[in-house]
Amino acid sequence: MTPSLLAASLILALGQTPESVATKASPPDDAFLQARLSLLAGDTDFGAPDANTRFHVALDARTAELTSGLRAEAALSLFVNPSGFQGLAFQDNASYFRLRYRPSSWAAHESLSLTAFPVSSTRLHMGYENPVVWGRQTTLIRREEGGEPGMELRLSRQRWEAFAAAKAPRLANGLTLEHERRLMFLAGAGLNLTRAFRAEIQAAHFGRPPSGAMSEGGKDLDLNTYGVSGRVQWRQGVPVGTNVDLALYEGDPTFFERFFAPEVYPGGFGAHLALEGSFVSQRLLDADASEPGITRRQPAHAAALVARFKWDLLRVHALAYYKTPAFIFIDMPGFPPGLALSNRMQPAAERSATLGADYHLRAWGLTPGLLLRATRPPSLTSAFATSGVLSGHAIIRDNRLLTFLPEGEEPGLILTTKATARWDLGEVAGVLAEVFYTRDPNRTRFEDDVTGTMRVVRESPHMAGGNLLLQVRL
């Protein structure tokens, strides 16, 4: 079967006419309405019963001009999750309403916009590349049900842009045991220094209410956070889009949008380089203090380097990032929650490097790729016990999960090989797939020996898994 016939067959099976493939995107000034249905199926280890699926529904709308230069936009973004027996539960994915104003004398990409996030504001964050962003959620503990609303005001001009934003979660006060409204403030700006160079800067402040441990020292102190993030970029030639790497962007609310963004191959060379860094300072309880209620400021750092190149139909991409354990626990905040990392834990930063390439097969609309990744996982020297089962290194899997190594053993390098594919079926549908092999020598489990004593034993370091993302746009 020829590529065109195969694409036409699949499109007809989805209930669309072949002519819809050739339609152009709606111009920015026209009214627009589109529904997106996405199914994500993933399994990090084919040998373990941990497969999962997620169904995502999105509705994007834009009005025609309401009055001179003013338009309204909205995006409804929801996860549909099973609940109970044949029940369903809906989870907001940073849906928003936006008013956008553009005078007739401004360029098409210039505007003044006001965006409201009524339930979840995870689209507002600090940092730029997903592995090193922070502040998507103000905290993961002591939260009241009801979401985390936010609002952003943004001005975009020809060579520069600026924004100011705020989030308003309701958090539990550890002293009064009541919930209170707290604000996280974010602001930033970007400037095109030349046609190729761009610089950006962001800053944020958030004051969390005191934890219950504060009362032991008789002090009423907020656990506040200050932070800055910055980035410099250099671009040349044709635009270079994002490669397929689904696992790396988990948790990004734009996940179902970024990977299906149109990619053009006009021929010629293109390059994109970006270097970013973040510094965060948090006021937390001092775990090493001789008396309760003493606080200290804990610094946290992260940095990332991104390089993307395109030559005709070939793309090459690289990513390297670094982040300290204190940065990983920013949203808790601290570890254990509310406490700064003890000096006895000897925190070791996460370091990761990825190199990959893909090639676009124009006749098929298919882009296969391959990438390699090496990661030195973040770790702590366990301070939970001075001897015994938890006296070795603790591997930080994420901000809520630790695994432990046998006593006396050091963390090992995690190696991943991944084959990827993107298949575009015009404007109607798309398919993303990745299959990967990972060698992780840090995999362990708890096991009782013959005497009934719990101990840490190693598991097989070999894992094979995959992810599949299907999307239909109506």
C-alpha cells in the first residue's frame, strides 16, 4: 500500500475526509474551535505489572474580534480517570480563560493579554526546560482541596516581553490548624538582544505558613521561598522543533500540545542553543539544630544546556542538566517535609546527558529517531538509621519516592537507549511512540532473610518499556 493510500485509509477510519488533511490552520484573527482527544499508554517495565493509561480531553476556542483589537480565548483541558466501579473522575490540567488585546498598528505576534486559571495554574512556573522547572505547584503537602487558581498579565512586543503572575493556594497553618490563602508572585521579562540572541529572567516569592513543628520553639515563622531563573538563547536559520521524548516531559501541562506542534522542513540549516540556570533559597526548619523551632535558609540549584540542529530532513538534539537534591524537594518543601536537608545526608546532585537524532520521511509523514541517555541519579547518605537496613545510600527517584542501596554500595550510572517515532496524519491525527531499554544498577527491594530480619537486596538492572500517544483533532 502506498503512503498516501495508507494515510487516507486511517483518516477515513477516524471519521474524517481526506480533504481535511490539506486544510490550513485558522488565521489568528478568525474565530477558532478545536477538540483534541488524546490517549497515552505507558509501561516503564514490560516485566512488571505497572502499565497505565491516561485519557485527555481538550477544547480550544477563540472568538472573532469582540471590539476593536480585543478577542477572547479559552482552553478546557481535562484528564478523564476511572473512579470506582465503572465511574469517572475529572482532573483539571490548567484550563484557562484569556482576553487578548492587539491594536491594529501592532504586529501579529504582539499583544497585551490577561489569563485566568480558575482551578489549576501549573502552566505558570519558573525555569524553562521541563527537567529543571520549579514552582508548578506551590506545595505538595498541607493543601486544602479546591485547586490552586492563578492569573497572569503579559505584554509582548516586537523585541521584548514582560509578565507578572500570581497563584493563590489555600494551605494549612501548622500553628492555628486553620486554612489560609497564600500568594505566590512571579514576574519575568525577555529581550531580543539581536535577531539571533535572546535573554530572559524570572523571579518568584512565596510565603508558606508555619509548620506544626514551629510551635515547639514558640515561634511564628513563615517558611518562605525566593528564587530566580534565567536563560540565554541563540537561534540561527530554519526553526528546530522538539524531539520525541515523552518520559522526560511528564508532568508538563502542555504535554499533549508540544509534541504535535507543526514541524516544517523547508530545507537548509537551523540551530538552537539555550543555557539556563536557577537559584532558589528556602527558609526551613534546621534538622541539625540543638533546639526545636530554629530555621535556616537552604539553597537549591539547577542548570540545563539544550542544543538542537536541523539540516534538511535530519535533526540532532542534545540535553544536559544538573539539579541538587534540595532543588528536587522544593515543592514539598524540604525533606522530610518542612525540614532542611541534614548535613549528615551528604546530598549528591543529579547529572544527566542525552544525545539523539531523527530523520523525517516526507512521503510517509513519519519521523523515526534514536537517543541515548546517561544519568547519575541524585542520592542521600541515609540518615534514618546509623546502622542496619537503612544505613546505605538513598536514591531519590522523585520528590516523593526514595529507594535504598545495600550498605557500603555506591550509586551507579543509569543508561537508557530509546527508539522513537512521530507519525503525522495531516491536521487530523498523530501518533507518537517510544520503546526503550534501561540499565539501572540501583534497583533494589526489601526482603526478609531466614531470621526474619529485613534487608535490602538488588533486583535485575535490566528494564524494557514503552509509551504510545494517540491524538485526534476535530
